[in-house]
Amino acid sequence: FGKNGEEVYAATKCGSLLVFLTPPSIIQSLQGERRTDINLKVKPSVVFKVPGAAAAWQIVVSRNGKHVLFNSADCALRLYDIDEIFKHDGETNATNIPPRFVFQDTLSRSPWASADFSADGEYVVGGCNSYPQPGDNYNLFMWSTTTGELVDQLKGPHASLYSLSCHPTRSFIAVGSSDGVIDVWGPRVQWTAFAPDFQARQANVLYEEEEDEFDIVVDNNEGNAANEHKEPPEEGIVDIITVEKTAEEVTFPVRVLKLFSEKSKPNKSEM
């Protein structure tokens, strides 16, 4: 289906691509609004041939409704503009509509296992397996729909790619692989913005920590300067049990004792 569900794209084994315009009556019948005969035969509005008569085994329409992508058996992804396709609406004979771009892996010529558009329709993502030895790893290619330039290439783990799908609103790619794991790819983090001398590695490296790597080492000059401000330790044993009396506590009872002792002595005149 197209963006609004008004178009249906189909392909034949002989390499013909068909575009059907669904009448509103059929859509209403499918939705159950009107009980009419849904076996109505609809003729294709546009028929065109794929170059080389290669059969298409996957058809993907962009979410913005501007492009349609055909994954063909000749190891090529062909991108067409929908507006260019409908310029040939109503022509009875099959026409030759040139694709906007043709995407291929020129080195390995591997067939594309799956393809999809990005959320905004600005990029095409294609996934293929290693060839002629499938199962080693899979590769992801990303092209621009505006310029046709290869933007990025990603190498997956040691597994075969079955299908891929782009997130409808965010920059993520989900890949279903033969190892039973769904790999989710996202945008790269620009670490150079935090550390200008950062260098990315192609693979993880096992880091071995040295024995004294995180030991705190004090500089000799700083240590001597700090020791100069320290007070010398007290010599002898420190008594923490005996409580020393203050001066008032010592003199007050002595005065009272002297007073009582003086009064207790007999006077000579009385004797």
C-alpha cells in the first residue's frame, strides 16, 4: 500500500511493476461500511518494466509517500519517485521508467536480504549477508535518497541477516539475525566533542590494569612542606581517667577549713 492506502504496488516474476489505484468503494467495503461485491477487478493504472527484467521480491514505500523501493533479484535496490511514476498514469502499454537511483554492493555483488526507508524517508538502508560464505557476518549500507551517495556502512556480528526495519520516528534500525538476537543500531556518539584527542577503535580491546596504576603517590616536596606544619607528638602516656581540679575548686574548701579551725581554737583570755 501507499502512504494513504489509495495505491497498491505489485510485481510479477517477469520483472513488471504494477500500480493499482483502489476506488473508494473497495476501501469502504473492506472497512465494512458498505456491503458490496469486493471481487471487483481493478486494472493497473501504471505498468512499467524493471531494467533487465529482474523480479522484485520486496517493495517498500517511504513513510513520507515520496519514494518507492524495489528489491530485485539482480542484487540491486531501485529507487523510484512516486510523482514520476504517476506521470504515466493511464498508459496501456508497459513503459520504461528509469529509476532515480540504483544501489548495489559493487564489491561483493551480494543480494539484499532486506531493505527499508528511514523514518523521514531521507535514507535507504539495505542489509546483505557475506557472500559466497553466508553466516560469517552481515553488512548494513545507508544511502541518501537525495544524492544517492553512500552515507555509512556498518558491519554486523557473526550471524546472518533475515530482515531489518527502521524505527518510525527515531534513528534506530532493528535487525533480525540467525543467532536469535535482535540487533538494534543507533546513531554514533561524537566523543570528539568531549575529548578532541579521542580515537575510535574498530573492535573492543581488553584493558589490563597495572598494579600501581591507581596508587596515590605524594610528592616529596609537598610531603615535607606538610610535615613542617604538624605539631610534634606528645611524649609519655596520656592519662584520660584522672580529672584535674580547677583553682576555685582547690581554694574554696581550704578557706572554709581554715575558718573552722581558727574558731575551734580556745582564746587565751578566756582561759
